[in-house]
Amino acid sequence: MATPTYDYLIIGAGIIGAALAAEISHRRPGTRLLVVDKESRAAFHQTGRNSGVVHSGVYYTPGSLKARFCREGLVRLQAFSQTHGIGYDTRGKLLVATNEQEVTRLDNLAQRAADNGVAAHRLDRSALQTCEPAVAGLAALQIPETAIIDYTGVTRALLTEVENAGGTLRFGQPVNHVAATQAGYRIRIGGEHVEAGRIVACAGLASDRVARLLGIDPEIRIIPFRGEYFVLPAALNQVVHHLIYPVPDPTLPFLGVHLTPMIDGSITVGPNAVLALAREKYQRFSFDTRDAADALTYPGLWKILARHPRATWQELKGSFSKQTYLQAVRKYCPRITLADLQTYRSANRAQAVRADGSLVDDFLIKTQGGATAILNAPSPAATCSLPIAAHIANLIL
């Protein structure tokens, strides 16, 4: 039997892999395209476990891919959701300052918003109380465009477009081996071989490993950080209307524990950020020998922890002590009690770390020959998925 041959192989059926496959299908009608994922369904890991937030781009370095793609991504996601009947709700975000240091940081964030073309309104204590009576703070920055969405629904809709254009989807079939050929690549997927002219890996938590499989030196290691969430009882589903965020510490890559209204009407609390010893398992004590060894033997990890000992300890305390977690939330929403924090799902963030301990801040994409690997695509990658797909398509088509 002849070996199946494709023009493009996309590894990974999260939102970025799905968006790229749809982009190629739109630009090149009739192209032979295969999307493969080792899991049983699309959006299995990061895409299906995030907060569902459509970010406006307020935090990111002006001129960075994150800043540019957030602006475009928000507009395109809103239009896509309307076309496909996917839940999308523009709630707006409040960045709430609870001490004088955070009030000063609000000034910096307001300037960053202006630099990035993001609408932002400063609220004093009185205006904040009028806007959100259950929220306490000295001041806040209101970001009206921030929205919530069903990212799993977006991913499925994109993959439906791929199938309607003649593309092929395969689930539950890991990529085991890749070898370069004169015409492209020969790839073992599950127990079968296929051939492809070009490969793009959108592998999330496995991005560094899949890059090596493609012959690309990632020059980073993925260190997984588990984000643990709680959900409020249904009686508190109206406690806030906006998404409520603390003012972030600019020295840390995470945004802190926040209140997020979800598209299903519930409100989640989280996440924290704790080192995970299994990339694709989500229980508190999950362990994978290979994943743990990759993280714990990597010099970059220990350099990060040494730079942020207080934050590391605080996040760890929050993981084991619900009371500590509650204190972080009650800084800006004192109505929440310990009994209100009901267990919800966890999620692992793929953080790309260099050997010197520096974190890769922007999206990172590397190409060698006919293979391309997306090596760093943390939040706000879901918001930016459609522009990222267009950007990669421009590189490879």
C-alpha cells in the first residue's frame, strides 16, 4: 500500500495548531494537510484548561509579538465567534491596587496601555466601589475590551473548517520518529508512516522535545508550572461583573490570582503558579520520571527559583494552604470566604526557560529546513492564535 503523502503536517490540535491548519487551508485550497495529536480530542491540554480570557494587550512590551497580536487577535476572535455562534462576552477587566506600591504600578500600566493602543480608564476608590461594590481597593485601571470566550469551541470550529476544506485529522496517534528525505520528511505516526513536504509543531508542553525530534535545537527547556483554580458557588455567580485582577508584579511572569467570570456563568478563582513534576498530569502530587528529571536537572530552573525565593515560597504555601490562597483573593474581594473556594480543574503552563535562568518573554518560533517549531506560546497565545497562524503561514507558504 502506498505511503500517504501530505503537503503539510501540523503536530498538535490545540488552538494554535487548529488556527494554522485553517489558515493554510484558506490560503491554499486543495492542499493536502494532516493535523495529528497524540490525545483523543482537540484542545486537550493548555487550550482546554485556561481561563477563557481574551486579553487586550495591556501588559506586553510595546512592539513585541504579544502586544501586536493581542490587538489583532481580539478583533478577529470576536468576529470569528459571531460567525460561528461561539460564546463571547465583553466583560472588561479591573486591575485593582490594594496598596500604595500597586497604585504607582497602575501609572506604569496605564502608560503601557497607551503605548499599545489599549483603551484604559483610571478609577479612584469611589468609582471602583460604584463599578464593583464587592471589590475593595485604593484605585483601579479599567480595561473595557477584555472578554471571555469558549476557546475549546473556537478550536473545534477551526478544525471543522480544515475538514470541510479536505484536510485530515488524526487523534490518539503520537509522532514517534521523523526523518528527512529528498522531498521532505518521512514520519512515523502511531504504527504508520506518512510523508510530508513541511512540518509545523504546535506541541505546547512538549514543544522542546518535538523540536528535537524535528532536528531543531530548541535552546530552551519547557518547565511546567501548575496553576490551581477554585470555583465559587453558584450563589456568587453575580458577585462581580468584570474580570478582577491584582496589579501584577513586573518581575514575575504570572498575573496573580484573579476572579474570572467564565462563559458558562461560573466564576473561577486562580491560578497560582507551582512547579509541576509532570507536564501533562494535573493532580497536586502528579509525578512523571522523565518530566521531573528534565526540570530538576536543568540549571535554568534553579536560577529562577534563586531569583524569586519569596514568590516561590508564597506560591507553594498557597498550593497546600487554602487559607493562604484565600488571603490573596480577599485583598481585593473580602466577601469571599474559605467555604466559597470549591475545587476546580488545574492547568499546566509551558514556560520556556533558558539555561541562564531567563524566561522567554515573547513568542518564540524556530525553523530549520522544512520544519518549524513553536517553542514558546504561553498566555496570551490563545487570544493571539489567529494572528500567530497568519504569521507562521507567511513564513512557510
